[in-house]
Amino acid sequence: MSWTARIPGFIPAGVGIAESAHPFNFLDKRFGTSYSSFHIWQPHFKEATMKRAWIFLLVVLLLPGTSLLAQSRMDKPNDFTIEGLGKCILYSLAYQRMVAPQIGLEVGASLIGAATVGTSATVFFLSAGPRFYFTKNNASPFITGGAVYLSAGTDAGPFEGGGSTVYMYAAPGFEFRSTSGFLFRGSVNILIKSGVFVWPGITLGITF
């Protein structure tokens, strides 16, 4: 007995068990189709499906690569970013302008303040320097360097006053910017002032 015979009402009157042993035989009887014609059509269906699957796979694989290899740095030469940690120790806001496909000039600033009853202290950072990209692609390693001006002031009683200094920095890193305007950077900052201090940095921003 075929599996179709176990389903009440599945086999219409006039179609025997032997005739309905294969579900396509039932379709042939019901709709006047030819089971042999399905065998002719089936490989074409599989071939078309496989072609669509390969096209879809190639699109999925090539889209990230296309974005990575795209060159939109000069199409949107400005970027505004916020860096966590980095060359200004805790954070910094920065603006960069591309002056060539692989060269940008950046200026940034950060202000840190603290206060208690009757006292306050502030530290101001101002950074500036060029950034060189090793490729013209949206995803590229880079190296940047420059100087940071630091000014600190306090009005804590007898210690009221302030001071300033300058230290240098160099930072290799990697940047990705999407064609839609999102920017990400990761860097290792080498801060130089009477010694060397290594400090990481993570940057997010927009390009325009």
C-alpha cells in the first residue's frame, strides 16, 4: 500500500492504489500532465536555481569587498570624530580635512574638569598633526603623528595657578570609512615626553 492510501480522501475516485504509488502519477491523472515532462523540466529548474544561488553568493561576498576597495576619501574629504582614550589620554573631539588622497590634516581638543567644595581643576588638550594613509582605499592602514599642547589649572587654595607643556605623539592604526559616511579607526598611540607611554585609541565619526 502506498503512503497516499493512508490519507483519507487524498486519492480521488477512479484512481487506484497502483496508479497513485507516486505522487506525480496522481498529478498526471488529476491535471492531465506528463510525469516524463517533469523530468525534462526539473534539471532546468535546478540549473536556474543554482545560477540564482551563485549570483546571490557572489553579491554577498563582493559587496563587503567592494566597500573595502572603494575610494570615497576625496568624495567626502571632511570628517568629525570622537576618540576614546588616545593621544589626549581620556577622549578628544577632532576634525580632519583631506588635502590629498592619502594625506589628511587633523586638529583635536579635549577638556577635563573636576571640582569639589571650594576647589576646581581643569586640564585642556589641543592636538594637531598630519595623517598618512598607505592606500587610497576606504579600508587602509595609516600612521599619524604630531604634538599635543596641555594646559592645567587649579584654584585649590595655596596651589592656585597653572602650567602647560607639550608632548609629541605617533600612532600607527587602521581606518575604515563607508561610502555612506560612517568612520571607524583603531590606533596605538605612542606618547613621547621624557619617556614613552603607549596608549590605545578607538575612534568613531562621520564623513562629509
